Amino acid sequence: GDDVHVYPLTFQEVMQNYDGDIYHGWADYITYGGLPLVWSMRTDQQKIKYLTDLFEKTYISDIVEHNKIEKTEELESLLNVLASAVGSLTNPAKIEATFKSALKSTISRNTIVSYIGYLKDAFIINEANRYDVRGRKYIGSPLKYYYEDLGLRNARLGFRQVEETHLMENAIYNELLTRGYAVDVGVVETRKRNSEGKQEKKKLEIDFVANMGSRRYYIQSAFRILDHEKEVQEKASLNNVDDSFKKIVLVRDVVKTSRDEKGIVTMSVYDFMMDKNSLTNC
């Protein structure tokens, strides 16, 4: 049989019936996510209660019951750790160390791996592997985890850690998945001579390598580029990729889509999210 993966609403779908401008719509979207019932509610209090109750009374209880989990405190702590680490590299070994040092827990690495598998099966989180762009191979660890719905992620943390930089990155990742792309985290290894004349290896990260058939896009989530130094920093990894696939920097500011002398496109995240063909048309 075939699996039909139904994702939460995209930003474009939310804006079709949103009573307000695109900027307030974006602020609400990265706060409350894309679960359809959320957008039928009028007040923030209603949305917060719905998402919090849904997480506690439906998702967690179902996962615990289905998988016969006894250590529910560790499961909830893992959800918090992954929610706080959105957009950051991590792995079960790092999470195990966090449990031991900060939570004084003896939970094993194997249990953490199992719990992460349960969360993936429940469509709470997705896993993005690291891909060596030049070596054309996957790197085992560490990797990144993203929440499938931003509202559930924020509800898990009591709506206290709403960092727009990380949420924008998560929103872009989710959007690429809904468009049918296979998405990895890119790694580019460079070699430069230091002040002593010795060669040093450095690994630069590309936020997303999106693949669909013969198409590939390298995408950097930059939030804001305030000066030339920041622009150089955000484009460094893309400038070290020596193939001809499109390279795109997404910013939260309103900017006219442009292309620099090396072919790197800078685009507003609003233009990207509102047009499902934005990558092919840029």
C-alpha cells in the first residue's frame, strides 16, 4: 500500500483565510503552527490551551500507552530537550550526557534512541541527516531534529522559548517537506592556510540540501543580513560548493529577490513560503 503523509497547514494555506497582513500572519504561524483547528479559534488563550491539551492528553498519552513506556518523566524531558535544540546539531550520546549532568537521570542511550523512534512514528519530530556535499556521502552523527508542527513545539515549552531564528529554520524545513523534497543538512569541508602557513580543515554548514529527482537546491536560513560581514558569513558555505545547482539565502526581511555575481540568490522568506514554485522560479 501507499502512505499518504498529511502535514499541518502551510503558511500559504493559513494566509488564504487569515484576517490580517502577512507580517502578523507570520508571527502567529511560527507561534501557533499549522494544525487546522487552531485557526478557527479567535483568542490566544484558546489556541494555547488547545495545543497544550492536545500534546498532553493525546500525543503523550497515546505514545505511552502504545509503546508501554514506564519512564514517562524521561520521555517528557526528551521532548523538552529536542524542542529546545531545534536547529542545533545533537545525537543520542549528547542527549544522554544532558540527562546525566542536568537531570541526574540514568536513562540509557538505547532507551533514548527508542524514544526518538516513537516520536518520529507519532509525527511529532523529523530527523535531518548530515550530507557531505563534496564527498557525496552521508555523515552518521550528529544530526538535527525538527518539530513537524511549530505550535506543538512551542506548547511543549510553555510558549517560553519562541526564538524566531530557530523557528524560521524549522518552518523552512517543514515547507520543503510538504513540497516533496528530501531534505538533509549540508556540510562543506574547506582547507585554508593559517598565519603560520599550515593548512587547517574547517567544516561549514549549509542549513538545507533539498533534493527531488534530478533537482537540488542549497538553502541557507539567514534571518537577517545587516551588513557585508554578515553576508559573507552566511554565504561562505554556499560559495564553497562547486556545482551548478541553485544556491539560495532566505531572509526574514522584505527584500527584492536578487542574484549576486556568483549566482547566489537572496530571497525573502515571505516570497519563498507564499509561492510553492519559488525555488524553480528564482
